Amino acid sequence: MRCAGCHPVRPELQEIYNRLFAAFGAQHWWPADSPLEVIIGAVLTQNTAWVNVEKAIANLKQHRLINLKRLSRLPPAKLARLIRAAGFYNLKAKRLHSVVKQLEARDGVSGLKRLRTTRLRAELLTWSGIGPETADSILLYALGRPVFVIDAYTRRILLRHGLLTDRETYDEIQQLFQANLPRKARLYNEYHALLVRLAKTFCRTRPLCTGCPLKEWVPGFQSSRVPGLDPLNP
Ligand code: SF4
């Protein structure tokens, strides 16, 4: 059993970041004009592609609804029609409506900013429809707090490189990153965005290791290397 607070030392995590940044450059996340827009996007992006979220947010913008008061007055049924492009729109409208009400009760984004990160994270996790990934996306991308966002792409990449066993919880993976990297929001912001980029370009369901900036870390890659052969996809 591992002691509480002990995490494996993984210098590879910094090296992986260096390689990804060298390969892809800055990703300029989160693409939004305000913290409220980030929060809305974080709720809408659950189980859907970002391109669909963009359409829903464009619709809200067109109706001048990236505004807490106006959004809070909007009935969920009307909100559902406006965010239809994001999928699961009835459910997401209810969630968004609930988040907006919670935000209002907290004096909006400025009220959230007054809370310390640990307390704020614990509170966000009590909000309807907000799980760890959404809470951490809000903390990092809307509020600039140094918390690492873990998603399915992160798990997949680390698993394929032998850095996870597939038994770790969300919080354990988050601690693995945070214990092995400087506690900096800008670094976590960029790192998560780079992992998403990696998963979409190379580390797909069927990995395209050849040409991937991390190919040297595939277990057995050096020993079994055959020029032009993808080691995970022979
Ligand atoms: S080398 Fe292969 S397994 Fe590793 S990140 Fe790239 S595509 Fe994924």
C-alpha cells in the first residue's frame, strides 16, 4: 500500500511536456472571451466534440446570453433550444441553469475568485452535473488556479506509455502530475491542451506512433525498433 501523499517520481512528465511543446507549440487554451464563457463551455463540452460547443456558444452570444443575469432569467426549455448543437441539450440546459443559479448565489465569477482553491474545488463538486474534470477545467481555465485537468486522453496516453496501470483514480493521476511538475497554472494550462492535441493527431483510438513526438517512450520501442514500423500498430 502506498502512503498517503506519496507519489512515484516521474521525471518523464516534464520531458513529455518539453517534447510536446517543441512539436506543437502553444495551444492558446481556453478559446473564450471571459471566465463565464469558459464555465459555460466546460459544462457544454461534456460528451461532445468542441466544434458542437462552439456552435452552441455562438448561438448564446448571438442572443447576448454570455451574461449571468440574462442566463439566469432564461427558462431551461428555451436554453435547451439555444444549445441544441451541443447534444444532450435538455440535460445540459438543466445543468447549465443549475450552475448559473449557483454562480449567482456566489456573487458570480468574482465571488468564486475570493475562495481558496481547495474550498472552491470542494464546492464546485457539490454542484449538479459538475464532476472532477469539469470542476478542474473551471478552476484552471476560468480562474487560473494551478490544478491539473485529467481526461480520457490523458489516461490513454499515460497508460500506453506504462505510466499508469489503469487502476488509478482521477485524483491519483492528478496528484502524479502535480507532484512531478512545478505548481504553475500556465504550465498545466498548456500541458493539458498539448495532451488533447496529441490524442487527436497521433494517440487516437488506433495509435499512429510513427512520427509521434513521444514514440521513443513506447515500451520496447528502442529494442524492437524497425524503421517505418509502428510498434503499437504493426
Ligand atoms: S507514441 Fe504512440 S502511444 Fe505514444 S503518444 Fe504517440 S501515438 Fe500514442
